[in-house]
Amino acid sequence: MRLLATAVVITLSSIAVAPALAQTMPVAPAMIPDGTLLDITATGKTTRVPDLATIRAGVVTQAPTAAAALSDNANRMSAVLSALKRAGIQPRDIATANVSLQPQYRYEDNKPPVITGYQATNNVSIRFRDIAKSGAILDALVAQGANQIDGPNLSLDQPDAALDEARVDAVKRAQARAQLYAKAAGLSVSRILTIAEGGEIAGPPPPMPVYRMAAAKAADTQVMPGESDVTVTITVRFLLK
């Protein structure tokens, strides 16, 4: 009962401010619903098996000079890209994510920093739809010199249909909860006044596999996609009578 009373008080307070706003701009007269307002926040859910994998991989090299660091990095990265091509990854699904060259310093007390060498980094973002290939691609990347790997991140390639299912489920949950409150208060649900969508998650990725280069030599890396929840949260305002 306290929740329902609060909703009414908030509504009346907002109406009281309307005359002050009318001094600066014309506004439509506020309509006071003949009943009790109830706001419900509900989260709808459906499940899907991820069908898109994204891996970010690259090469980090160090050398005494900038030219040597870049040259070594380019050679190793060429081998990594060739391995991706042999694994069946299309060029359109490989995008450069980051290229950088940074000096490395030695610090000593009461002395200016001294450059000891350079570090070159080149990362690419790789996406593919055959998630079963994830383990083989990870192994191939490491075998060809990739020493910086993040992923695979699993997601949905086309999440719209799943999101719509979650939206329908969210409305059903909100309506069921409104009926519960109305019955407890001795009222009935008259109609829905507003619906606002608060947020959506199109298939959060499952826990990331821990991948280490030493382990890759002992056995093939396996990635299991599992199922992921697709959720949508909405806030629905009901009129109870």
C-alpha cells in the first residue's frame, strides 16, 4: 500500500509545478487520472546460442631501435595474417585495431630517464561465425607468433529477433506483477499509461577461457559457446481502479 500512495503523491507534486512553467511557455492542461498509478519495472528474457566470435590478437616486439622494433613486428604480423587466411578467415573480417610504437625508459634516482629501446604493437580484430574454429584459430595465432590475445568474445550476429522476444516477455511479466499488486490492494488494472524501455543486453558472452601459450603446446584449445541470456528491461505505468 505504501508504494501505491507514493506514486499518487509524486503525480500531484508534478502537477503543482505546472502553473509556474506556464508563465514562460504555453502548456497543455495536466490530466489527473481517475485512479491509482502503479509503476512496474520488469526484465524480459530469452536465450540463444552465440553465433559470432570476435578475437583481438596481435604482436608486441621490442628492439634497441625504432626501425628494428617495427621491422620485427611487421614480419611476425605478416605470419599471423597468413595463418588467419589459411584458417579461412575472410579479409573483410580482419580489421586493424591498434598500431603503436613507444620508447622504453630506464629510470634512476636523480637522473633523467634514458631510452633503452622501443616497443612496437600491432593488433587486429578478427570475427568469424564458425565458433567451433575458435580453438584452432587461437592455436594457429600463437604458433605464428601472436603474443597478445583477447577473446574469443561470443555474441549474436542478428540479435533483433531475440530482443523482440525478450520485450514481449518483459511486458507479460509487468502485467502479471501489476495484477498481483492490484489484487492485493483490492483494485483492478484498468489500462497501461506508458511503457519505457530502460536497457537491453544482446547476449552477454559466457566466461572467457583462460588461454596460455604453454598450454597450447600440450593440447588443442576448446571453446564451448553454451547459451546466453538476451534481456530487455522496461518500466510500465499502470492505472488501477
